[in-house]
Amino acid sequence: MMIPFIVGLIFGLGLIVSGMANPAKVLGFLDLAGNWDPSLMFVMGGAIGVAFFAFRWAKSRHIPLPTGTNIDRRLIFGSLAFGAGWGIAGFCPGPALVALGMGLPKALVFIAAMLAGMGIYELVNRAQKR
């Protein structure tokens, strides 16, 4: 029970130290046409490096990995919605939760909107299955 807590704590501290929990820093990274701040590229590069070795380790231990390769409307529109939310608010879900813990009011608005969107998706998905 302590290992997930410790891993989550390290992840959250990493988001704070790297600036990913600061929406102004994230929006500066996304502003390619303005005053672009490339510093988060190093954070993303580090994340890709960790993920590369984690996936190799999981594969060597025969741990099931995602196998989906379909690019469909749900994936495209979900990606667009995620990117638009990230670009408007400067948050994605993990850093928003960390920012909420830091007491940033903007994070509460983002999380409420994210949960509302998830609820709407679930209602629409259930209605389509009927």
C-alpha cells in the first residue's frame, strides 16, 4: 500500500519541480508563435526515456501491454478535445490534480469541467449502445 503512495508522491513532486503543474509555464510551451518556452521539452524527453525502459521491462516480464492500433473517430475527436483543453487551460489531468492540491482555483474549474465532460461522454456512449 505504501509503494503506490510513494510513486504518486514522487510523480507529483516531479510535476511541481518541472513546472508541469503551472499552467502559465505549460501555455508558454504551447505558444509556438509567441514567446515560446522550450524548457518542457526536457521534461517530455525524460518521460519518454522512462517510458521506453518501463515498456521494455514490462515486455520482458510478459506483462500485457496495449495493442490497439485503430485510428478512428473516437481517437481523433478525443485527442482534439484533450489538446484543446490543454491549450486553453494549461492543464492535463495529472498536473491539474497536483495543482488542486497546491490550492490553485483554476485547477478546480478544470477538474470540474473534465469530470463533466467524462460524465457527458458516458451518457452519450450508453445512449448509443441502446
